[in-house]
Amino acid sequence: DTGVSQDPRHKITKRGQNVTFRCDPISEHNRLYWYRQTLGQGPEFLTYFQNEAQLEKSRLLSDRFSAERPKGSFSTLEIQRTEQGDSAMYLCASSYSPRDFYEQYFGPGTRLTVT
Amino acid sequence: ELKVEQNPLFLSMQEGKNYTIYCNYSTTSDRLYWYRQDPGKSLESLFVLLSNGAVKQEGRLMASLDTKARLSTLHITAAVHDLSATYFCAVDKTGANNLFFGTGTRLTVIP
């Protein structure tokens, strides 16, 4: 079990460019979550998947944000036309849903800097 | 919207001392989680509290949950420098599928 992995770990982009981040969850976990964390704050929920179904996306920050999990394994988070306010740490987490609670295991995060 | 508040936000304490971090939340939940985050790193799960009166201990840290008061505490006993980190509590709102995090408590243990 290698834990949740994310790629890249750091991304610097210019305003207006599109970026895509990848998350690989723990292998037996069927739920996958995306969070955003800005400096000095706790993580803020964005969206989550159960298997390949995206069951909650109303908290995606704008229509520039989208996420996919096409085969129920890895997931991607895309931000189009990045803005400086998008600079943050993007965290992915996974959990195993038949449990009646949702202890989430977090990846190392992707730190995005928009210049 | 569920709100989770922690206090204090910043805590500087000497090695060997005891202290408690408080986590209040605004709506009914039976599940509360504590995480630790080191600077520039991701979150490490510390405790999962699943019922009223739950108490869990690991080393110098002990967490408890009072669902009636909507309060959880994280007690630090005889602090050591290695405990320096930011501690977050998070609540799993019943029926929702995501965690709501507090703003964190940044703990610095001074030798």
C-alpha cells in the first residue's frame, strides 16, 4: 500500500493557462475527494467521486474547475483559464465507503502558483 | 452551512507542559476527526471519534468527543518539540460525504 499519490507536486503557471492535476487513490478505496487549501486555512471541499460517479460537484469553485474519474481509479482535476486567486494547495483524499464513517487518507498535495 | 471553530488558533507552549485544543461545531454530527499537518506537508490522520463520550489516546495526545455540546478536545500531555505542527479537527456532517475542517491550531513547542 503506497498511499494516495498526486502529480505534479508543484506547478507554476501563468494566468490564463489551463492546468491538470492527477490523483491516484489507495487501491481498494472507492471514494475519492478533492480539497483546496489556502495559506493558513483548513482544507475546503471541492468534489467527490464514488467509483466513477461524481456525486457532489456543487462546491467546485467555478465553472473553470472540473474533475473526472473515468474508470473509477485515478482522478484528474482541471482548472481552465487560471487566475491568481487559484494559487493554493490542492489535496486529494480517498476512503473506503462500506464503512459507516469516512476516514479520509490524504495525498501529499499539488501546490499551484499562478503568476 | 456547518461551521467548525478551533481555539486557540496559535499556541506556544514549553516542553513538558499540558494544554488543550478545543473544537466546536455548529450542527449535529456523530463523527469527528483530528488531523496533523506539518509545514508544507499533507494531512496525517490522528483520531476518529465516532460516538458521544468517545475518548482515544495515542502517546501524548488524547482526543474526546461530546456530541451534545458539539465539542471535541485534543489534550496534549508533557509536550515535546516533535509535536510542533498544525492540528485540524474536521466534522463529517450526517448525510454528507465530505469533511468540514476547522481553521487549525498552530502548535509550537519551545524547548
